[in-house]
Amino acid sequence: MMSSATSRSSLPSGLAVLTTFPDVLFIPELIFGGLVWILIAASKVLYPIVLGWVMFVSVFCFVMTATLLFLYMCGAHGGSSSWVTLDAICQVTAALFYLSAAVLEAYYTILRSADLTLSWLWTIYQENIAAVVFAFVATLLYVIHQIYSLRRWKSS
């Protein structure tokens, strides 16, 4: 049974990270963030500034999430309340970054829909649609994680 973030104000250690809510969200965040990363990397770049931001966000959040998961599993936080604050800051940052990246990727995809007269662009367009969907799923995961991390921070 998963324990609630409100009943406990400290961060879990070891395998408890994978059974404690909201920390269990690290796994789907890594999966959907990785999918965004792969799809953007495979995409043809017509607007480098837009896709550059989306790529930065997906890589940054993937590395940040993987690092936090590893550190929590190793127990590097030692039960310190400053890590609860760091966790809340990281989740807020990731949620805001992913929201901006998802909106930009959606806008970019809408712009690309005008180019669909060329048949080879259809596959790239489908990859962009998938990236938009996965980016919004990642945004939702980070927002949920953010809410519960802020609740944990407030109660610590």
C-alpha cells in the first residue's frame, strides 16, 4: 500500500521511494520524459529555437529526475528537511518547464500541419503529435508530483 505524502514529511530512502506517493511518479516521469526526448531528437528541425527549448527541457528534467531518484534511493538526503525544500523546488521547476515546452511543441506542430502537402512530412508530423501528447502527460505527472511535494514541504 502506498503511503501518503501528508502523513510523512520526510523523504523516503531505498526501495521505499518506489512505493511512496508522490515519489513513485519518478518512474512514469522518466518514461514519458524519455519518450519526448527521443521523439524530439528524431524530429526534423525547422524551428531550432522552439525544438531546442523542448529538447533542453526534456533532457534537463530527465537528468534531474534520474539524479533525484538515485539520490533518494541511496538515502543521500539523510532525512534532512532541506532536501524536502529541494524536492519541491525541482518539481515546481520541472512542471513549469514542461508546461512551456508542451505548449511550444503543440504550437510548432500546428505550424507544421500547413506543410503536409509533402508526403514525407506526414511521418515527422505524427512524431510531433506523439511528442505533444507525451509532453502534456509529462507535464501532468510533474504537476501532480509538484502539488504533493509542496504539501510535504509545507508540513515539514
